[in-house]
Amino acid sequence: MTSTLHQIRVALVGLGKIARDQHVPALAADKSFQLIGVASRHHALDGVPSFPTLEALLQAVPSVDAVSVCTPPQVRYDIARAALNHGCHVMLEKPPGATLGEVQALVDLANRKGVSLHATWHSREAAAVEAARQWLLNRKIRSVVVTWKEDVRHWHPGQTWIWEAGGLGVFDPGINALSIVTRILPTAVVLKEAVLCFPSNQQTPIAASLSLGDETGAPISVELDFRQTGPQSWDIDVETDSGRLTLSKGGNVMTVDGKPLVQSPDREYPNLYAHFATLVRDKRSDVDIAPLRLVADAFLCGKRVQVEPFVE
């Protein structure tokens, strides 16, 4: 059992781009954690014991307190289940699973084992998101427009898993926008309509248009596209009865009627790990499936349109 007197001994599963760019530096900077092992089929981390699988890691290093899962979503369930069964606390990259059923099963297992499960949404930790939530609390929302467009060749080079079933396609970044929307709006959000554009040679969409609504009836439009070139767009505009709030740069900049109110450096992953440390020590879980549910609803009810093949 993890003690409050020692660092949380954590293992990292998956050592791709997001793990190297974000998880490893965040862990290195957080004194609450000690990275004691890495499990990856293809990569190793200098100075840290590395193994091809989590099972091999846990056999060689049984003192692991927590496991952070950074693999593609299609394989997260089995890895997280093995970690929970070993008695480890678990942190999941977004999305927390390939299906809603997987996530619920992990919640139930974590509860039975008495360990923490953290389904992370890193964009909710962007600098201006909490300020936006507070600003919107007592205002009437008239409309929301989300524009989340980026170049898949730049941000996901060679990541073929994103085009396979369960890989989400454009919803891999798009779910970041949905995680912010479901956090900052005061009432629940539901899907009304969706159009999903599938390349003729891929299993997941390259673009999507969503029509959402909240309990007040305010229209929420979401435009997602993996084909953006030039400047990238990660913007959320909220028209209210007392001004227009804009979140830009993925939630790190907030303006109201064009006036900058919040602009801070990116601390998304340090914040995630700080929260995970608190969950572990308090023996609590934090699993919000609202963003994933919206994506699942889009796949369930959305109109499918075939577009030109995608070739990297």
C-alpha cells in the first residue's frame, strides 16, 4: 500500500510521442513521484529499467505503486486491468478507453481493489479553462462555436493506430475540445446531430461537424478537421448575455470582448500528475466520461460521408 511517507513509485506504459514530450518531463519535475520502470514494445528510456510488457515489469519490479498508461486507446483496457489487479493505482491518457463499457469496467475494478483510477483530460488543465468556467457560471449562454483544426501529418506522424477502429481519427484531438466544453458550460451537453467524414481507405473520420445543445437550448456547433494547413485552430467562442468569451491556443488564452484576461504557460501535465498524487494519497478516483460519451454518440448517430483517401 502506498505510504504518505515515500514517493509514489510509478511505472510508465507506452513510450511514444506524448509520453516523451509530456509525461516523462512532468514526472521528473514532480517530487511526489519516482519513475521506476517503463514498459514499451519498441522503446527504452535511458536510466530507467525498461521492459517489453507491463507483466514483465511488474514481475521484475513488484514494488510499483502506480501505473500511467500512455498507449493507444485500443489496448489500454487490458493494461489498466492488469495494473489494477496487481493493486496499482492507475492514470489513463485520454481517451480513457476505446469504449464506454471498458471504462465502466475499470471503475468497478478499481473500486473493488480499493485503488485510485484517474481518467485524465489534459486540456481541462490548460491555463484559462478554470477561469472560463468561473466566468460563465452566472451568465446566460446564447451560443457556442468550437473550431478545432490541425494538421495530422504534423501532430501524428506515422501513427497508423489513429486511423484504425478505436483510434478515433479526428476525435483524438477533437475530444480535447469536448473535454473543455463539458467542463466550462454550467449545464449538461448532449449531441443532436453529427456528420463524420471518413477517408475511403481509413476506419476513422478525418473531419466532423457536430451540433450539440445544453439544457437551456443554446446551440453549440463543433467543427473538427485533421486537414488544416498553415496556422492551427484550437478555439472556443461563447456568446453570452454580457459579453463574448474566447478560449484560444487550446484553452491557454482567455479573452472577453477581445480583452485578454488570462494568458499563462502550459502546465497541463504537471497539473495532471499533481492531481493524481492527491487522488492516490486520498484513495479516491476521478473518472468523467462526458467527453467520451459525446464521441460515442457521434459514432452511433452521425451521418457518414466518404471523402478522398488519406495518404501520409
